[in-house]
Amino acid sequence: MPEVTVTRRLTFNAAHRVHNPALSEAENDALFGKCNNPNWHGHNYVLEVSVTGEVSEKTGYVMDLGALKRLVNEQVVDRMDHRNLNVEVDFMRGIIPTTENIVVACWRVLEPAIRPARLTRLRLWETENNHVEYEGH
């Protein structure tokens, strides 16, 4: 059977502060600029979740995209939406919430939950101009 990749796009809004507590305020300001605002700032994130597998003879699906949507909402989106990533999201605790770190943390939550399908890529858009991709390596 051919392998096909399907992708579901989901959105959430979240606040964060890009800040390393091991650095001084001056170092954080120089390194992170306005993203280090002590009063937080937010983004309208877009998360693209790609799953690869064989097309089922029974369903014609790699994975039911409705089921994928429900799973991703339950596991990550609902836990991050309208939250402060630094303070309120358990799987982000102790992690500097850069887009790079957020996408890796999402992978760690989603990858085991999606099995037996195979999570192959997450793409997280922080702005319409900036996104990161992670393929589990």
C-alpha cells in the first residue's frame, strides 16, 4: 500500500515571555528584545500536524482527520489556548517558550498519543512570516 501524509491545521492563542532566568535582565533584554517583555505578549499560533501511513483499504484514510483534530485539541491545543505558556501549561514548565521549544514540547505530547499512526512533522506558525518545523529528530 502507498504511504501518504495527511495534515491537519489547528489554531490557538497564547501569551508568553521569552526569558532565561539564568541570565541577567540586561542579558535577557539584549538577547530577546521585545519578546522579553515582563508583562508578556501573545501570538495567534497555527499548528500543522502531519501524520504518515498506509492508506487503509477499509476506510481510504491514513487517519481520520476528525479524530486527529479531536486528539490534538485534547492533548495540546485546549491546554495552551488562551493560556500563559510560561505559567499555565504543564508540559512547558521550566522551558523557555520559544517557537522552537513549543513545537518540540508538542511533539513529545502528541507522538505517543497518535500511535499507531506515525507523526512525521509539526509546523508551528508564530506569525504569518515566522514558523518552525520539527520532524522528531
